[in-house]
Amino acid sequence: MSTFTPPTFEILSQVLEEKFGVLREDIKPDTVLEDIELDSLALIEVALTLQKRLGFVIPTEDLNSGGTVSDLYELVNSAAGNA
């Protein structure tokens, strides 16, 4: 059985910083994902990394590189609620 970790904005920020080299000061809720060079393939990698770290599945079909960091965070929270 996997361990469930509640998603936090801090965890999302850590993944973006560690895995993709996004500067912490560039990670704000209204930051557009494309502006920090996260395309659809990178977002799938973000989702897979978060799945491993948090312990639940994040639906990759709902990822949108034209969205914001807040949109990504809300998708992760929604997935957590369904876990």
C-alpha cells in the first residue's frame, strides 16, 4: 500500500526547482507554465514525479502547458481528493 502525502504548493515548487531548474522566485500561482519552459512533455514528467512523491495518480490528460502554476496545483489537489 502506498503512503499518501497531502499536496502542498511547497512540494510542487520543490519538484519544479529540483527537476527542471525553475528558479524559486519564478514559481508563483499566476506564472504561466510555458513562461517557465514547461511544455506538455515536461508536464507529464512533473505529474509522474509528483505521483511518486505524493503516492497517488495525477491524470495527465488534464495537463495544459498554457495554464498556470495554480492550475497545475489545483489539478494535483483534485487528484488527491480522488485518491
